[in-house]
Amino acid sequence: MKSEYNNTEKEYNDTNEEYNIKNACNDVNESYNYIIDNIKELHEEQLIEVYKIIKLNNIKHTINSNGIFIDLKLISNDITIEIINLIKYLKNTKI
């Protein structure tokens, strides 16, 4: 009887872990979408503040006449959160 319980518990933990991994992926995609959707609304001075985070954290980027480009998949979650918080702050204040 005890081994049956252990198997059920293991199955629950495996399912729970899979659920957490899927949620983490969804959260990352939501973060990327938030940045992409909201950065368009920022003014040049505000975009410079976002660029400072990119530059300070040595994030690989390219610059051309169309703007500055980064691969969001290459930045850490901490920096992603920092960028999101800055965008939220900038949208709610006037610089």
C-alpha cells in the first residue's frame, strides 16, 4: 500500500513540475509581449533610459537607422523584469 502512495505522489510531483515549467514559459512570453507592445509608446528620451539598461548589462544588440535591436531570449529574467518595471514607470510619468 505504501509503494502505491509513493507512486501517486511521484506522478503528482511530475505533473506539478510540468505545470510549473509551462507557466514559466507563458510568463516569459507574456513578458516579451509586454516589452514589445509597450516600448512602441515611449518617447526618444524614455527609450534612451531603456537603452542604458541594455548597455550597462552588456546585452548584445545591433543598431541601425531603424533603431536598436536585441534578442529578448538572450537576456536574464532579472533584466527583463527591470526593463518591464522601467517601461511601466516611464509610461506613468512624464520625462
